[in-house]
Amino acid sequence: MSDIQPVTWFEDPAHFRKVSRREFVFTGLIGGLGLSMGEFFKLRAEQALGGKAIKAKAEACIHIYLPGGCAAQETWDPKPFAPIEYRGPLGTVDTNVPGVKFSQYLQNTAKIADKITVVRSMTHGEAAHERGTHNMFTGYRPSPAIKYPSIGSIIAHEQGSRNNLPPYVCVPSVPNEFAGTGYLSTAYGPFSLGADPATKGFSVRDLNMNASLTPARFDRRRTILSTVDEHFRTMEKSDSITAMDSFYQSAYALVSSPKAREAFNLEAEPQKVRDEYGAGQAGQRMLMARRLVESGVRFVSLTYGSWDMHQNIASSMQRQLPDFDKAYAALIRDLDRRGMLDKTLVMVSSEFGRTPKINKDAGRDHWPKVFSVAFAGGGFKGGYVHGTSDATGTEPENDPLTVENMACTVYNQLGIDADKRIMAPGNRPIDIVRGGEVVQDLLA
């Protein structure tokens, strides 16, 4: 599955065309500041129902998503004693946790296994890419009746922004349609970098003012905007005017804050650190994620690679897994030495796993019955393997982890009560997660 080219910050141009005042002001802002931020900063208007206070163990989350369906047998859950047609073509490596092995291309990760939890019993029933992706991004099975918000959007809704930074950022771009706001306002959608941090001359769009715009002109335009706002507010008496005011104020705060903009500046990293992560996509995306959560972003959704390996799984893994291995191990070490790992939850997931048996094309096909995910930091145990798949990787043998329970546990660590209800359109209260519970065995 390829990355979807996003509309910047989930703006909806059609939305602005509906109201002439909004079109007027938004066009002026783009022309003056070089912005195309859309409605990301619209006023939070949804009403929340219930929910108990939970002390957060983690201040931020990095979700590393491996799109396409990553094979557990060639990564976290090798089967060295299974027949060759199930075992597959790759060997194994011993980790620093006694008795635990990973696939041969996770050699760096094997050295930090004592800092992570690997779940070998993740399970759901959706074998189609879109439906499996929906599960892992929302904590819900797809429904024709309602569009559910992503985990990142729920976090943005519940916790808001810090340090003038958007609470939810996608690296490098919005990966799929289920990474969005669902029934929530577009105010809680992700900010997309719009470019890959691994590209030469990388910079984030929307963050720099026009070179000809002096601070005095910048402030004057803010004053003009306020005058226009007041005029239309008097004429229309619309709540949406207040929502747009909130958007503009937050947009100005980000653009005018050097400290906020600096979070996106990879050039500020020492070359030694950049080399530790690796110069490729995996390394520079994960390094960007670390910078963002260190600066105050609450949720980073990061994608890497294409793991839909129906053919030649050995060569496909050889091309992609070593770069992931280097970058992921570097991220965990880096967070740890900065004293950030305890307060940062790092989650690695994919939409489903791959078939137990190698197919006729030397690959594996879709298999949601059992697969693997991994967690680090944020109050999760270190050096722990949760659950097992059976001897051939066909189904969970014990302690299956459902999508609902996974989402509940993640929200819990971030201080969000998954039983809380949020008001959807039509005054319809919807549980953040329905039917799940916190899995205490995963937690330290």
C-alpha cells in the first residue's frame, strides 16, 4: 500500500468555498504567509461524556507502522523447529533475553530486546488490507454506519497541543484514510510533513513565512484579520466563526514560534546521531519522530516499507528489514539515554500477518489469525514476550491480544480512559474503545 498524498493538515478546500468570508481570509493567509494549513486548528467543539481520571505513564507515543502485512515468521516470531515449508528461508539470532530468538535480520534489535515487549499472539479476523488497517489505526472493526477516528485523533482530541506544536503528526505523510478524524472535527487531524526526512534538502512545508514578510507586517495582518473576523461575526453570528478564529490563532503561534519550528529541523542533529539511525527512510523518519516527541508532539504516526510479500519473501526482507532493525534499535537506545523511554511509548504494528506456509511463489499471503506487534517504553515491560503462536504460526496458542485490548492498553498508558464516550454527529455518544480492557500483563 503506497502512502496517500495528503491534503495539508486535512484541510477541505470545499469547506472554505461554502462560506465567502472564510475563503477571503484563508486566501489572504495563504498569500501572505505561504500557508495551506486547512482546518487543523479549528476550535474543539465536540462534547465528551464520562471518563475517569487516569494517571498517564507515557507523555507521547510513536506508532511505527509497517504497511502491507509484516510476516511474524521473518521478524519477531521465527519458527526454527517447524518444517521448512512453514519455517521459511531465514535463520534466527539470539537476543539478550534468554531463550528468545528473532529473525536473522533483527540483529541490532536483538541487543535491545530487554527493553521491549513482543506480542506473538496479536489476532483479528480481517484479511483485507483496508479492513486490517482500520483495525490497527482505530481500535475498531470497520462499520458501514460510522467512521471511527484514529488513535492519533483521539489523543489530539483528549489532550490537545503542547509548546505550539500540533498534537498529531504523520511522518512522512498521512498513510491511509483511517489515520484521520472519523466522526471528530478535522481540527483533530494530523499534520503531515509533506516530504520524506531522508530526502536531500528536506524541509517541512507551511512553517516558514514569506521572506518579504517583516514582523511588523505579520502583526498588522493579524490585526486586519481580527477586524474582518469581528465584522463577519456580527453579521453571521455563527459558531463556526469562533472555530476559524481558533484555527488562525494556532496557525500563527506555530509559524511565529522558532522553538516550535525547530522541532522539525533534522539538520540540528549531530551527524553522529544521524548516522546511528541510518541515512535511509527508516532512520531519518524515526529520528524525526524522536525530535517531535521530545519537543512536545503527543502522537507520531510513522510508516516505513512495503511488507505485502506474496513473492520472494527472503529477498524482500533482505532489502527492507536491516534498515528497520538499525533505526529501531537506535531509536530505543536514543530515547533511553535521553531519559525519555519511560515516558515515550513506541509501538510497532502492521495490519495483519502472513500465512503459516510458504506459497508457490516463495512468499506468504494474508493471515490475520495470528501475528506480532512490539512495544517499548511508556510503562510496558522490558524483556518480555506476551503470548505465543502455535508451532506452525497458524493461530494463537495462549494469551491472544485483540485489537480492542491493544487499543485500551495504549490509551491507558497515555492517561486516556478508553471507556469514555465522545459525542458523534447526531448527538450519538460513542465509546473511545468498545468491549476492550487493559492487559495488565503487558505493563511493568
